[in-house]
Amino acid sequence: MITQDSDLGILAARLLFSLQREVFARLAERGHGEVSPRHGAILAYLDAGGVRATELARLSGRHKQIVGRLVDELEALGYVERRPDPADRRAKLVVPTERGLDQQRHADEIIADIERRHAGTIGEPAYAQLRRALMAITDEAAAGPDQQHDSGPAPG
């Protein structure tokens, strides 16, 4: 149960799980019932021009082996294909197929709809401020502990 004392991790997880449930339920209604939240780790970072699996691993925070398995699943489902990277023929790019691009368009529409609904709940200015705050927090967290700024005096 969420309370006033719920920590940021609990609140963030609840928001993520709620978003995932709605996005993937609505994608299923639009003909993309084969994909699931675990595939979102790849689908969210695909680019029409293709992305290397190592970059997908970095962006998603997943291990390369997990990314490889998810790409295999998405390839079998017809959402992506592997192509040689023109910049380095030894490397492969993960490229969305037409089905993958269709899924991305639908997911973008669904997420925009959810964001409009949330903005309507708390008001546009508050929602814009929330987004800026979340971006700042996640940027700081992504920088890692060595890059984060200490907000207080050193212990001593």
C-alpha cells in the first residue's frame, strides 16, 4: 500500500509498473500482443537507422547476454532484424522492421495519451516541473556515484 512515507523507489516502481501494464495492454488491443514489458528494454531504445546491441545494453542497463536474448525473441516475432553496420561490417545493427516501427508509433501515441492524462490530473505546470525533476534525478543517477555532487559538507 502506498502511504505518505513511501520512498522514491516504491513510488517509481509503482509508476513504472502501472505505465507498463497500460502500454502493453493497449498495444495488445492494437495487434501487438506478442510483446511484453521485458521487450520494452529494447523497443524503447530502437532507432529506425539501427542500434548496436552493445549500445542497447548500455542504454537499457541490461547485460549484453540479456539484450541478445531479447533481440532474438523480437527477431523471431518479426519486430527487428539484424543488419551489418555500414561503419563496421563486423558489427551488427538491430533495426526495427515495419512491424517494429508500427509498434513504436502505437507505443508513442499511447504514452503521449497517458502523459496528457497525468498532466490533466496534476495540471500542466506541475507535470512539466515533475518531468524536469525526474530528468534531473535520472541524469544524476546515470552519471554514477563518482559524478554525483555532494550536497553537504564532508564528514569530518
